[in-house]
Amino acid sequence: MSQEFVLEATLRDDQGKGASRRLRREESKLPAIIYGGGKDATAISLQQKELSKALENEAFFSHILTIKVGDNEESVILKDLQRHPYKTTLIHADFLRVDKDHEIHVNVPLHFVNEETAPAIKTEGGKVSHQMTEVEVICLPQSLPEFIEVDITDVAMDQVVHLSDLKLPEGVRIAALQQGPDHDLPVLAIHKPKGAKGDEEAAAEGEGEE
């Protein structure tokens, strides 16, 4: 992992919906909680502006984060983020503690590469249909990838790429595949656009109509 994310937090004594609203409105802070790891849950608050900026980086969602609470540091992953139903305001954040000896489940983004140069697209006129943009992986914290690359160069026309076709870093497993072959879901496919036909086929059909 090439990036580090560190967030400054303060302990939160006042809890409840009223206290959370005041925190967001009057102090521009976000109520959050750190839980797991065999420890009691810790209620904290974060600077809304700092967290919002961090969230602009896709890597934030698939990294081990450091939250500083006074003199203590917690290694965590972001597990849940609640937003206002129709505003851009953040409402609450949940962070899960991690340690190097226990595997974690994290959604990691898929990065599709070489779409513009793949022969099935560039030469044959195919179109990519994406079925997934992220995938849940299982791994130790130190093996967590920032993203998983999906190279489309050799994907043929009408070929479907499944989860089992993805190339994974060492020590990383796909959660769905642990449930059996029936969960080997499609990731993408390349097909001719609906209604598209080759020139010869179109010409042959035209002659048949005379």
C-alpha cells in the first residue's frame, strides 16, 4: 500500500441523536465509533472537513487507516459511512479495529485497463458491460491491495470474465468464491452492441428482401 491516512480524533462523552446533531451543526465535527479487536467500543468525533477531503481519495476505502485519539493510535478500516438522505452531509462513521494476525473483509475497487486498445473493442466493435466495480476480499491487513487490476486486452468478443478469472495478489482471496462455485459471479463481458451487424450480413439480408 503506497499511501497512509491519518485522522485526528477526540473522545466523545455526549452521545445520542441530540448530541450528535449539535456536534455536526455547532462544531463541524462528525460522530464516529471505533469497535472490534476484543476491546470496548470507543465513541469519537472527527473533523468533518478533514474526513470529507480524505473520502475524495478512492484509496481511503481500501486502506488501513490510523486514527489518533490523544496519545493513542488505532489501526482501523472504514466499515460504514452514513450520509444525509438528500444532502451531501455526513452523519456518522464506523471504524473496525484491525491487527496484523487477523484477516479482514474489505471491499476493494476494480480498475479496468486497456479498454480502448483491446482488439474485441477497437477492431471488432465490441462494447464492455461492467457487472461489478468492486469486490470483497479476505486477507491479512498487510496484504490488503489498494485495488485489483482487470486487464481487458485479451478478452474476446462474447467472453464473460468471472471472479475466478481475476489475478489476485499473494495472500488475497475473494470472499464470494469461498462460498462455492455457484458464487463465481460475472465481472464484465464484451458483446456487439444490440442491433449491430456485419456489412456482409446486412447486405445478405438486404438481397433476401428483394
